[in-house]
Amino acid sequence: MPVNDQATALIKLLKRRGLTVSTAESITGGGLAEAFTSVPGSSAVFQGGLITYSDVSKTKFLGVAKRVLNKHTAVSEEVAIQMAQSARAQFKTDFAISTTGVAGPGRAYGQKVGTVWIAIDSKSGTTAVQLALAGDRAQIRHATLESALATFTRILIS
């Protein structure tokens, strides 16, 4: 399903259930927030997002622990989880989605291009998903958006 259709369906579902969402993005560079805000009426459920592309911004704006970044790197389950948990707490939302990974063209943090982590936090807990994507930079970023929205959809309908 195209990103715009996924986002539209999610916004409708969140509205029906009276739930809210926020984002903390790295690899997607604001793509999730853009997908949500492209849907008319999304302000009823989308509270905001942060683009924390560097390790410094992850620490400064999301409170990701430096020791976690040093031990696991920014492209890790631990960092994705801390990003989502912090966004949900800061925006006071029911859910928060985070994305972090390597889009290329070269390796980063010792990780292969296409290594991606998505985390979704809620009061019920946090789900983290690792992806191994293929393609160029644009394809990996787009696939990350699609996967994040699809994962969020599965969580909401389960």
C-alpha cells in the first residue's frame, strides 16, 4: 500500500479510537511526520515529531544516553527504543514511532547499508523491528517509511 494511503488509513483509525501519535526520526528525516501531516485533519491525532539525525541531537533532544550510543551505536534496537519512549513522553501521546538506520551509500557505525530499526512505544510496551533493506538511499528510506507505517498498523489492529 502506498505511503499516503497507509498514513490516511492510520489517521482515520487513530481518530476513531481517540488515540494520538508522535515521531522521532533519523533515517526517514521527517518522512513519517510529512506522511501524517499530508492527511487533512491529522492535527487531531498527530502531536509532533523530532528529527534527530546526529548522535548529538539524539542525546540533546531525546535524552538517548551517551553510554547507550557508545555501546550499541545509533543503529540499534536500544537507541530506537529510547527514541520512541522519549518522543511519547515529550509529546504525551498514546504512541510514538522511531526510525534509525543506514541509508548509504556507505556503511555507518559498522552497519551495512539497509540496516534499519523501527520502534513503536505505547503504554502497553515497546515493539522494535529490525530490517535488512536493499536498494539505493532513496529506496531504503522509502521502504523504511512503508515498514514503519505497516508495523504501526499491525500494532493498532491487533
